[in-house]
Amino acid sequence: MKSSRKSCRAAGDHILRAIKLQKYRSIKHQFEKELRETNKKNWRKFVEENLSLDIWVLPYKNMRKVKTKGSLNTLKDDQDNFTTN
């Protein structure tokens, strides 16, 4: 695809340039279509392998990575009152 784009830019003749530009656009469109299909196929494979077993695996896995900064500001005492500092 890259060489097709370069040859399109290098073409001096307007007709030749239009032909090469059309060829480049066709190759680019085909590449993008195949890329979308591959991404969709890989996503389906990922979902089937990982989420079909347990739908809560990823949310819990990602939440374990979240770190809190500092400590809690309030706690409950025996009378169900919130304490500060």
C-alpha cells in the first residue's frame, strides 16, 4: 500500500496520476476491509475464550488493578457514627 501511494505522488502526468490514485484507493479500501474483518474475528475469539466461562472475570480482574491513593477519611464507630481524622 505504501509503495502504491508513493508511485501515485511521483506520477507527473495527470491521467497517469489519476489511474494510480484510483489503484491506491482500491488497495487502501481492501486493506481497511480486511483489517476490520480480522479485528472482528479476533474479538469474537477473545470473547469466546475468555468471557464464555465467566462474564465477571474481566471486570473483577481490572478492578483489582485499580489502586486507591491514601486511606479512608471516615470510619464507623460502635454507635454507627462516622468519625473524622
